[in-house]
Amino acid sequence: MFDSIAHAMGAGGGAAGQPAGSGFSGLFMMVIIFGIFYFILIRPQQKKVKEHKKMVEELKKGDKIITQGGIYGMVETAGANTLTVKIAEGTKVKIARSSVATVLTEEEASKE
């Protein structure tokens, strides 16, 4: 009885210690998995980074923004790498352009 079970559990057609399929099946599966990761994770992230970079480059005086820290303000001056943002009457802060999370549209700004 134990002989038949041990024989049934033996290697199925290939040499001992090697998978029964060809060596290309493992490589093919890795390529498929990489393709899935690329289209589901990597490509959308690159697109999002590109859109954020474009948005940051197009900032100008008068734009209403929200920083990554959650501060609402209006751009007073725009330099090459920095912005001066008015966050309250008589209160201005200087921030890095890259710290802007979103630019508010006219509709969103009127709601605030």
C-alpha cells in the first residue's frame, strides 16, 4: 500500500528535482506577472507624477491651491522653485512648488 502511494507521489515524467513543464513556462509566467504589475501599478503612477509636474509648472499668481499639508491659500508670487502663498489677511508663507497638492477650480474655491 505504501509503495503505491510513494510511487504516485514521484516525479511526473521529468528528471528528478525538475518541474514537469519546460523551462520556458516559468520565464513566460514571470513576463506575464511583470506585464500585469506594469499596467496596473507602474504606468498609472508615472502618469500621475507627470500630471502633477505639469500642474506645478503652470501655477501662476491668483491660483487658489491646497498644499500637501492641507493649507488653503492663494498664490501671491511665483518663482522658479518657490511660491509665496497668502493663507490669511496679512499672512504669507513661502513654500516649495512641489508641495502643492491641488489647484482649486473657480467652483471649488467659491464653496470654501
